[in-house]
Amino acid sequence: MRLLRNILNTIFIIGALIGMALFYMGHKETGTYIIIAAMAFKFVEVVVRLLKLEEKN
């Protein structure tokens, strides 16, 4: 599950960076939608972490 969390976090970071770049370059609506979509991946990662679905070492 740690790999899944890392992948979800990577998607979130990349999505947030792209969304912020678009937002500040003048495409505010598109940037906002991309940031919201990236946040959905972060929410899934948080749920996985809070439900302790990761392996115990």
C-alpha cells in the first residue's frame, strides 16, 4: 500500500503544480478544475492512510 500512497501523492503534486501554473498564466477556470481533480487523489491517499490499509512492518 505504500507504493499506492506514493503514486497517489505523486499524481497530486504534479496535478497541483500544473494547475497552479495554468491558474497563474491566466487560465483560472482550467487551473481550478485541475487543482480540484488533483485534490481528489490526495483525499483518496488520506483515506488509505487513515484507515491504515497499509502493511504493518
